[in-house]
Amino acid sequence: MQDWTVVGGGRVGQALVDMGENDKMVRRGQIVDGPEGPIVVCTRNDDLESVVNATPEPRRKDLVFIQNGMLQPWLAERGLADNTQVLVYFAVAKQ
């Protein structure tokens, strides 16, 4: 299975890391650096700009956005319209 880099240590990001084997957690505000493969963004929408800016240009194509809203216009403005988006709604128990 492909290792992931997961950005955002909230309930969703932590759940994904806990289910993986060698996935790397990157907290908001850190440089996005990890293994080749998907960079799964599990942050609030108002943190997305800083996540994109913290991701090296050659790796931005690997960003996968898991959000609670439609991001297409925002992604298109940043040249990320072809990136994978997951529009999801599910409940994760509080810790």
C-alpha cells in the first residue's frame, strides 16, 4: 500500500494516520515534506492557502483535498483544478 503524507492532526487526519502503516503526519504550519505519493490535506478551509504555500511546487500535483465544501473555484485560481478532491461528510468520535 502507498504511504501517505497527511496534513492536519485533527480527528480526520489522525484517524487516517492511525489506519495506515507508515504514513507521515505534517501539522499545520510545517513544511509539507514526506514520501512520494499522495499528500492528503485534512485541514479547515481557511488553512488551505498556507498548506499549498508550504508544499514544494513539484509536489503540489500530489495534493488530495478532503474538505467539507466545494473547492473547485479556489483550486482553479491556484492552478490545482486537476487535483483530487474528496467531498465527504462523516462523523469521527471526539477523543
